[in-house]
Amino acid sequence: MPAKRSPARRPTMKDIALRAGVSESAVSFALNDRPGVSEVTRDRVRRVAEQLGWRPSTAARALSGEGAATVGLVVARPADTLGVDSFFLQLISGIQEVLAERHLGLLFQVVEDVEAECAVYRRWWAEHRVDGVLVVDPRTADSRPALLDELGLPAVVIGGVPDAEHPGMSTVWADDAGAMASVVDELYALGHRRIVHIAGLPGLAHTERRIRTLRAEAERRGLTEVRSVTTDYSDAEGAAVTRRVMEGDTPPTALVYDNDVMAVAGVAAAGELGFSVPGDVSVVAWEDSPLCRMVKPWLSALSRDTVQFGRAAAQELTALLDGGPSRTVQVPLPRLIERDSTGVARGAEVGANGGN
């Protein structure tokens, strides 16, 4: 049996004191920017600490009240749907860029539901594990803001809307309603009157905003064959719902998917049933990604800078950690990029006023 590897020994304040020729208390004063040592000694201690590769223990920092140098992110979604979700991968990339600049760590955890997420926040708070949190997937009935207020954890809600009840929280949000309205405008102009929105998880605030907007836009135009169907964001459910709606007596002429993965699966499912895209049915994906350009036809999609979305959220959280006020930041409206998956509805007469 191979011998068990022993962890490398980390340099300690005692090692620094021996090398620098000072007491351990002098090292502590110097490294924590406290009075009690001369500037010459402080510089010498810091130089030795750098040579030895010393770094402060996050556990010790937390116990001393100096913070954990870490922020938390909990995602309450099925774990098997996250690995293929381009939105979260890009969002975390943007978050990590900002945190790395500040030498802050990201503690990430996937849980089953919001109740489990709240339990994680309580544990992190009790153990001094994080200095603040980034909250994703705001709910229509959400217990998390009140809990985070109670715990006093600085927090930024990603994808929410301004919350007057919890003014201590910052919010970074996108106008999902405006984006959905732009999609309906384009499809209506192409003559589409039967539209199905294959949505994400029910109860998520952005899902409900998109559903409400689609309904309002349909009512404004007198469209009666427009509806939304919720899913778990997976390719399997995206394909299954596509088959179900396309096998109906009056199949839709346009499908709007809440992510790129479902849209790609939906194109394949429609093709298996003998429907062509966009000849028989037009397809729009909510999140543009390289995946949208790896299928035939290339998918029309709503595009936004999701990496910058993550950067903005992390910047707002670090501002809170620095003692700044809470703010509400709106990112630019997602822009519809028209590609080969959208076209004029079969049999529609499209004129200058858009539609018949």
C-alpha cells in the first residue's frame, strides 16, 4: 500500500518571528496593521512573510471578526440541469473575475430546494464561513430576503426587481418583460398567431414575468392561441413538451424556449415529427450561446452579456462589503438576434404593418 501523503506544512507566525528576529506578538501587530511596532519592523515582517509564502487563515480571520474573505452562492435547482446551462456557467465566470481581483473566494453549493438553501445560509452564518452571499432565482413567494435580513448577511439578488421591503439588499436585474415583448413583436410581425412559450421552473420570478408579459401582449393583440408551459429547464422536458404541443390539433407556428438547451432539443423533437424549422414552426431561444450556432438551422436568440451580468452582481456585493449603500442596477435589455430559425408563418400575408 502506498504511504498516505501528509499535507505540506504551512508557514506560521512563529516561523516569521524566528526568521525576522522579532516576537510573535510583533508579527501579529505588523501583519494586522495594528500599532505597537515601528515601520521598519513592519516592513521587515511583511517581507519575510512574503518570502515564506504565508497567508492569513480564513478560520482565524473569521474568529477575530475580520471576515472570511469568501462569498457564498447557493443554487436550488436539479444538479443535472446545471452542467449544460450556459447562463450559470457564464454568470459564475463573471462573478469569479471580480472576486479574483479582490482575492475573495467563492463558496458554491447546489441544494434541492429553497428550504435547504435557507439552512445553508444559517449554517454559513453560524460558522462565519462567508462575508456575504449572491442570491439567484428569486421566487414570487420568497423567504430568503427576510432570513438574510435577520442574519445580517450582505446580499445581492441576481435577477430580481427592486424590493422596497428589504432595502438593505442590492439587486441586479434584467427587464424580462421588455425582452419577451420584443420577441412577441417580431413573431407577430412575421404573421405568427399561435405561439407557445416553453418556460422554465414555475414560481421563479423571471419565469412568471415572462408568462405575464406573453399573456398581456397576446391580449393586447387579440390572440387566443398563445400560452406558456413550464418545465425544469432540461433538454428532456424541452423535447417532451415540444412533442406534446406539436402533436395537438392546431400546432403552434412559433415556439419560444426559456434556454438554449431546450430550444436545441425542441428543434430535434419537431424534426422527428416531420416539422421543418422555420418552414412549419419558428423557434426562438431565450439565451444565446455557441450551442445556438451548432445546430441547423442556427437559432434566433435573445442575447445579453451574461459574464458582465455576473461581474455587476459581484461588484455590487463587494461594494456592500466595503460599507457602501445598497443599490438597484439594471443591465441592458437582452437583444433579439434573428437567425435562420425564424421566418414568416405558413400561409400568413405579411405586409408593411406586420401580419394580417
